[in-house]
Amino acid sequence: MNPDIERCEAYRQFEKIHAAFRAGDIEALRAAVDDPACIPNGPMPPGIGACLEYAIYHSPLPLIRALLESGADPRPADHAGFPPLIAALSCSLARPGATMRTDLIDVLRLLLDFGADPGQRGINDYTSLHMAVSVRNLPAVELLLAAGADAACRTRIDECETPREMAEAMGLSGIARLLAEHGN
């Protein structure tokens, strides 16, 4: 087949998949992929990544719930630096090319309810608590601490900081005090 035609077909498939994620339509998502069995944990087409992670970035809460209810892994071993809790926390702020999730705490709570690990490490060796501090999200810090996140956990690279040390370095005195109250 002509490579240009293949690229066009791949792009059309990507558009259908992305539209299904944005609409929160799991049936349209299954229809758009080559193998519906890849939903929720199988390999997705290039450019999508993990199904649950992509949904966290682009989908309404009911689709994230549907994926978790159908067996999406909230603690994937292979997460390219963004396990579900960290992926969600990366949606705390609007940035070029990314929209802020206004329902972030609901997403975090849902992921925790389905067994996401607040201690799972991701980008920069951060735990979800490190990430919550880095995006200055006090309600997320409170939720993660209530879910058992370790306030004394240090990164094993870069500054080897605890979440509290990060908060202090960033001038986040309220978050630093809260973390100090939780044993750090």
C-alpha cells in the first residue's frame, strides 16, 4: 500500500479514537480501534499510549469510571513516567496544548477508590504527593495524605527531596505545614 494512504488512514483512525475519548463514548472507542479487546489494557495505536492515561487527559469522568469498571489497571507497571494519579495531577494547570481538569479531585478520588497507589513513582521519581506539591494543589495533597501517601518519601534522583522539602523550597508554607503534621 502507498505510505501516504497508510498515513492518512492512520490519522483518520486516530481522529475517530480521539473523538470517542473526548465524547466519553466507550462503544465508539471500541468501534474505532482495530481490536476492541485492547480496551482497557491492551496496546493502543501509536500516539495514544495507555487507554486509561489518555482518558485521564481527554475524557469526561464517566468514561474513566467505565474503563476502571471494565478492568483498566490503576497501577500499571509500564506507565512511561505517568501512572494514573500523576497523569491526573499533571492536568492541574492549563498549559499550551493541555487543558486543566476542573474535576481533578473527583478523578483522583475515583482512581484511589479503584486501587491507584499514591506511592507509585513516575516522572522525576515523583510520587503523587510530590506531583501534587509541584502543581501547588492543596486539596490534592490533603486527599493523598488521607489515602495514605507517605509524606516522608524522598525522590531517589535530582534533589532527593521529600514533598515537604519541595513545598518549603517553593514557598508553599501552608502545604509544608500540612506535610509536617503528617510525620515529615
